[in-house]
Amino acid sequence: MSSAAFLEAVESRRSVYAISPESPISDEKIQEIVAFAVKHAPSSFNVQSGRVVLLLGNDHKKLWDITEDVLKPVVPAEQFPATQQKVQGFRNGYGSVLFFEDENDVQELANKFTLYKDRFPTWSEHSNAIIQFVVWTALEKEGLGATLQHYNPLITARVLSEWNLPSSWQLIAQMPFGKPIAPAGEKSFKPVEERFKVFKS
């Protein structure tokens, strides 16, 4: 297999906000995709500190109920209807993927390799981003639309409590997904020549 199919998948992955509570694939297939990403995504020193939670059904809706509840007292009243509408769009989806980093794993690595201790938190987020990208791209190829959201740290404590997750799990991002009901918007690109250079002696 050449790189063409992979690069086509990378190109087709987009932020899709208009989603419905349907899925063209089974829950088992979704679980398989997420588990594959968790297992095979690389990490610095092979620390494997990424943690992922898949929420389906009422648990998915509960996440966005929590998000709306947490945001209401902190968002200015005149802006809250727009925020509420945005959150409702995520709630309308089929499910959500929550991405975490286990701080215990990261700290253990920092203690073991003190020369790099200040870099491990950053590197762990790099590896988490790879998990996110693999899940996002694979879901898109199966006919699902998704976006990446960041309501952490505001909702982190509530999320950990609601699903009885370890306190060492740091919430990194949330990915609501569902069957697309409208295409992604137009995407513009800065000139690649300004962002990519080659040197060859």
C-alpha cells in the first residue's frame, strides 16, 4: 500500500459541526477504532500516558449537560444563548470521545529522566494529539463527522467525578461526533512555500 490512501484520509478530515445522533457504523466498530489509536499511537520514551473515554447514548448527552451547566455561571448572560446553541449542537451528536493524559505516568518518566523533566508534559500532549488525530481521521473515513473541543479545565472535575475516573487523569480535549448533516465549511491555506523548506547538500 502506498502513502496515497493515507494522505487522502488526512486531506478529507475536517471539522464538522452539523451532526445528527446517528452512526453509519456499529458501536463495536467505533470502540475498535478508538482502541487501535490508543494502542498504536507513539509516545515519548514509549510512556503510553494517553487515556481515552468513549461516551455513547445518555452518557454522551450527560457530558454536554455538564458542560452547559458549568458554563452558565461563567459566560456573560448576553452571550450564553449562543454558547447554549453551540453546546446543543454537540449534544445532538451520536457520541463523544474524551482524551486524557495520566499525570502519574508523566511524572514517573520525569523522575526517571530528570534531564528532560521539564519537557515531558509538552511531549505527552504531542502524543495525545496523535491519538486524537488517528481517531478523528478514522471516524471520518467511516462516514462520521467530528470536531475537537476544549472545555477543560472548567469541566474536568465534574467529568472525573461523574465517570469515577482517576484524579491523575488530566482532561485534554473532547471530540463530539455523529453523522454529518451538512458539509464542512471552506478551508483556506497559507502558501506551503512559506511553511515548508527543504535543504539538500
